[in-house]
Amino acid sequence: MPARPSQPRRAAAGEPGSPGGPGAAVLVRGDDASLVGQQVHELLTGLVGTHDMAMVVEEHGGPAAEELDVGMVVDALTTPPMLTDRRIVVVREAGRLSSGDAGRLVACLDDPLPGVTLVLVAGGGTIPAALVKAVERQGSVIDTAVGTGRARTQWLVERLHAGPVKLDARAASRLGEHLGGDVSRLPGLLDTLAAAYGEGASIDEDRLEPFLGEAGTVAPWELTDAVDAGRTADALDALARLGGAGGFHPLALLAILHRHYQAMLRLDGSGVTTAEEAAARLGLRSAFPARKALEQGRRLGSARLGRAVTLLADADLDLRGRSGLPDHTVLEVLVGRLSRLGAVRDAPARRPGTRAPARRRA
């Protein structure tokens, strides 16, 4: 292993390892492999700059690699760059690193060479905590997770604002609804729109619609919320998106619905009165889903909960071949019937001494 220079040079401003640069290490992580890959590509493009990618980037690991040779990574991190002023050492599937391997990399980061940057790409398991902390000390962690609710909306707004075309408010809303959970499709779609209409083009719904393709997946709770509210059309749309872009197997979709009603059954007649008590009984960390199960179970009542269980059991048998109907038809019928149960509202209580309204004859 080549020895370090006795007087290592200071990194130039903006160069890897310099005070104004990216630091000695960067970790890119997230829950969507496509978004992680896109972020790594953008990061490497910025780190390489005008240099030849083949000259400055050294790759290790990855899904196709049989094993990760940490010794080679250590050699790369402790050898000064040659023929160029920087070296970028990329370790993919960094979750495959053992605690011992991580310790060797931590030692390198505790005394980094100027001009050498370690890029860790999440995947393959959990990255040892000691290595993550070392990256935080010497560089930065980029989290590509989109989040939900306001966080997801803000993520979309930022990407659209920086995109190659400009979507108006209605087109942006339509795009966000259509993508659902498949936000990794956004960069490619924006590039396609730019190729079709030109950089900086204004995009309305009419211009956007032909390029949308298949609707993206949605979160499972969108299906159960629509069923609970009796919104049959929305429930069927969520079912189709989960089974299509979401890739959920029919039995997995049935399991989502089964768990949903199972939670209500466990609370029915239990004497639980608060969301916190419901969460404890259901083994949930958050009281929010427990409150939803408690309130919906009360609204449905024992009789309708029993009917829901019967419908789920029948659908399970039908999916296993009893009826011979296509799986999607079985699930659509089930969701339609469960939505009808959710749509039924309890009749308002009558005041004492009043009669029920007479039924009109057909």
C-alpha cells in the first residue's frame, strides 16, 4: 500500500474533501431504489465535474457482485489520487457491510485523504450505525424518501419547480394524483414532456394527458378509507391501482382488507374507549390507525362487522378456485359490497312518543 505523503496538500475549494466540497463521505439512502439511483447519478455527475468518469470513479459492490471486497475499498480510500486531483469511491449495496467491515471504513474516514470521497449507496440491508455516524461527521447523508402528506406534496412542488417544463396548477395536481406512490417516474415523464414540447414549455392538462400512461400505485389505506366511507368508485380505483402499478397479488389485497376488519373485530365488545387503549390492544405504536379502527367499528356495529367477515371468507374461497371467476372480479365484487356496508348510515334516533314515518307503497 503506498504511503501517504508526509505533507499532504490541502484540497482546493469545491474539490472533494475540501471545506467547501462534499466532504470525505456521502451516504445516499431511501425507500425507493429508483430514486436512490437517480440521486447517485446526479451526485456523481456533480462530483466528477469536467473530469473523465472512468478516471476518477471507482465502483465496488452492487446487486450483481458476488461479494464486496472491503480491502480494495480501503486501499482506494488510503491511496492518493494519481493523474487527477480526485478519486470517488462508490460502494453500492452498502447494507451488506458487516460491523467489522464498517469499522475499517470508519477508521479511513476518521483520517481522510484530501481529494478522496467515499459514496455509500444504501441497499442490501441495514448499514451499521457506526458507519452512518462517521459519514455524518465527515460529510453528509442524502435521504431520498419522499414521505407522505405535506412532505410528499412539497417534494413534488420542488421537483416540478426545478423541472425542464412548467406545469400549471391543474396539470401539477393531476400529475401528482396520477403518479400516486410511483414518484420515481416523475423525472422521466418531465424529460419526455420537454422532448415533446421543448425546454421551458408551459404544460396544461390537455398537453399532459397523452403522456401519463398507467396510473401509479396508492397507499393501502386509500383503499380501506374509501371502503369505510362508502365511496365505491374511489375504492375500486384504489383496488385497480394497487393490483396494477402496485403489483399486489390478489391474496395480498384480500389480506389488506382482512387485517382492516380484524382490527375492528378485536375492539368490538372489548370495552376499549380511547384511541390509546385501542392501540395497546392492537399492538400499534401509533394511536391514529387505532382511533380509525375504533370509530369505524362503532359506526358499523357488530352485525355489519359480522357481515363483512362473511364476505371476506367467501371471497377467500372464491380466490382459491371455488367460483371460477377471475380474481379481479372477485375482489371488485367484494370491495363493492364492503363499500355498501360502509355507506349505510345509522337511522337517527326518534324522540319518545313519535311514530316512525309510514312507508310509501311502491
